[in-house]
Amino acid sequence: MKASELRSKSSDELSAQLHKLLEESFRLRTRKATGQLSQTHLLQQNQRDIARIKTVLREQAK
């Protein structure tokens, strides 16, 4: 996911996508804690996507 793609979306779409990513983050952390997550790079990728969305939302708020 690129920031340029995110900037073309509305704030409602970004908020919905952020909520979905936060839920996915919870699932990934739970799977990691129980030892079921073999693709640990997904945690970092998810966190970066969340940060990108929050950044774009803050830019739009200004």
C-alpha cells in the first residue's frame, strides 16, 4: 500500500481501512503469542500500513 494511493481516498474509507487493519493486527499478535504465526514479517508490514493511514488522516485533518 502506497501513501499516494491512500491520499486519493476519503477520510471515511481510510477510517474503515484503519479499523480493519487494527483488527488484523490483534489477530496477528494473538497468533504470534500462541506460536501459530510463521510469517512474522506480516506484523511489521501491518504496523507500517497503520502508520501510513494515520499519517494521511492527519494530513487531511489539517
